[in-house]
Amino acid sequence: MQELNLTERCLNENSDPYYIFIFAINSQVTKQKYTYRLSKFFDFINIEGETIQLRCRIALEKEREGNSEGKWLLSNILKFLQLQKERVERKEITGATVHNFVKAIKLFCEMNDIQIPWKRITRGLPKGRKHANDRSPTIEEITKIVEYPDRRIKAIVCTMSSSGIRLGAWDYLRWKDIHPIEKNGEIIAAKIIIYAEDEEEYSTVLNLNTTDKLVRLIPKKGKNNMTTLYYSKPIFKSYRIYDIPVNTNTNANTSTNTRRLPYSW
């Protein structure tokens, strides 16, 4: 008997609650974030298990024991969110973080037919910022970062500062999404398609300096023979990780802290 595909598994009344949960998520990045936040909630209510699938199943079974009608889970959700509100008051996290926890837990409940009065719950939540409390890096900061002796780091930093893309966009970027812009036979910039073929697709522009750094990453055989297969390759494969120092010291051996960045090829 052939294995049921994901859609059939999610629509089957005996499906695993985790697969029902992730069925509603299209983005791989969002799936990872929601799964992480749901796991944090399970940690708080002492739902143990070797896998997230098992933990989801245990949580659903505990909720349905004795026809609690959402009371067991509701009680634990309120306790969890009260803890997060206290963390906001201590300025350990922001109000937006609390709302992100709610999104993951709410989706799990809705997809598994658990009735929770979310309107009443969200009334008591702290308000989150609609924009990040950050700033663009200065030219001096960017210059210091790209001093790290790895040409891939220069391409990553320059692309993100030139185009304004988020880190998660690298999961979708392919070489075919970059389109050089020419003037009088010379490349002056490049158009880049973000989230290609997705409902969130949009385009932005890379300056000449950034375009040149990306082109330098193309293997020599690729420059002369850009086949359809090559065009479909990711620019940076995020499932292979390359660690670089967080600080700006160009001597990699002196750093003890590392930061995860996409790894090319």
C-alpha cells in the first residue's frame, strides 16, 4: 500500500496532530519558528517526548481526556502567557515575542479543533511593536565585517545591505533569480527576485559592487556554461552551515563565539 501523501494524512481524522499543524504552514522558515515556539510551550507544561510529533500527540490526548473542552489547555496557556508578560515587564523579551508564541499555539489548537477563547486571551497581552527597534549598519560597520577573510561573507553582507532582504530569503534565492541590468553593453546593477513564485514575491535591486561580488562566486565552468540545472541551484545552501566569528576581529582563531550563516556549495 502506497504511503499517503501529506495532504491525505492531514485530512484523515486519525492523522498525527503535528502533521495537521504544519499542514497550515507553507514557508519552511515559518514552520521552523512555529515548531520551536510550540516546543517552548510544551516545555513549560511538562509535555515530554523524544520528538515534537510525540509531544503534540500527548498534548492532544491530555486535552481530550475527560472531555475537558479546552479547560486543561486553556489553563496552561494562561499560565504560560502570564509568565511571558512578566518577562516583558522585566524587559527580557518584547510584546511582539509574546504574540509570536500565541500565533504558534493558536494554530496548533485551531488545526486540531481545540476551542480556545482567543479574543479574551489576547485582550490581556502586551502590545508589540509593528516595526523593529533597530537601524541600518553604518558604512564603517559593514567595512569592518567584510574584512573577514572569506569572499562568501562579503557577498552575503553586501547583498543584504544593498537589497534589504531578510536572512530567511536565502532559503529561496537561486541564481536564476538574479537578472543583470545593462547599459551600453555594460552591467551597471542587477535585479533580484525575492521569494520567487511565492505569493510574497517581490523584486529589489543590487548595486554594481554587490553584483560583482556575487558573480565572483560562480564557478568558472558555470560562467561559460550556465545550464538550466545550474540556474536552479541555491546561491547559498542554508542547510549546510558555516560558522564565522561574531566579533569583527579578522583573526578567526581568537574568537570563541560563532554565528550561523548560510554556506555556499
